[in-house]
Amino acid sequence: METTPKLEHKSFNCMYCGVFSNQTWHTVFFLLEGKYNNPGNYHACRCSHCFKVSYWSGDGAMLFPRTTLAPKPHNDLPKSALTDYQEARAVYNDSFRSCIFLLKISLSKLLKELGESGNDIEADLSSLVSKGLHPEVCQAYINLATSATNLEIVNKLFELVNFIVEDQITKKKQISSFFSIN
Ligand SMILES: [Zn+2]
């Protein structure tokens, strides 16, 4: 299983070489007016496999390289919802408010593909719960959407979209192909 890079984590799949490897963390100091300090709480991380260095801010955002660490879309995510999902990933490093906004649009479009209104995420999720979606998904959405103030929670929102795709599209496809007589 792939492990996504995270601030201060001692090992993960490197964003440069892709290898699961040990990572060494250092605090970045700036020489300002003859004194060393770390005004923005910046960190540098060095991969033990390829020796390349990434730079991070103290709130957990990777500043360099400019690769997004946001979860990839599920293969079965409908095309209508994919563009907003990818745009949400593109702004992940810069603004999680924009990221969440775009992710919610993607989720609305997904819900519309699933036969719901696409106008009210909570109402659509409750409707899906009445048709068999796990009730915890709806509650998790409410909790995450109202408390999304850090990247960890934003990641979970991406994963929630992918979970709904897996549960409502992929599994149903698998079941119907398993029981198909042809
Ligand atoms: Zn590496």
C-alpha cells in the first residue's frame, strides 16, 4: 500500500522517486539581519533513497516540489465530476477553502449522477442512506465539511468522495457482472 508524504513522518513513498523510504527532517533557518531564525516554521525533508529535498510549511503543506499530495480520483468517478475533482487537487497546496469549494461541486455532480438532485449535498446523502448507503457516510460528511481547517480533514473529504464512488458505482458494477448470466 502506498503511503502519502506527510509532515514529520519518518517514512513514506517519496514524491520524487516513488520508493517507500526513510525521510530525514530538518528545520529551515533563514539568515536575517545577521541572525538565524525560522519565522514561518519551515521544514526540509531529505529522502534516503534519491537524496532529493522537499520543503514544507509548519501547517503541513508541501511547498516544493509543486506536486499535489491530494488523493487521486477513483477510476470510476463519473466524467462530469472529474474536472472539479482535479481542479480541487490543483489548488490543494494553495487554498483549502477553494479546494473544499471545488470538491463540493464535484460531489454534487457525483450525487446527480447517482440519481439525486445535485442541489443539496446533505439531503442527497440522506436520500442515498435511505437507499442503502452507510449512514456514517452522511454524518462523516457533515463533520468534515464543517470542520475542514487542515489538510488532514481535506484529505478525508477527497477520500469520502472516492468511498461513495466505490460503494455506489464500483461495487454495484461488480455485483451485476457477477450475477449476470450472459
Ligand atoms: Zn526519493
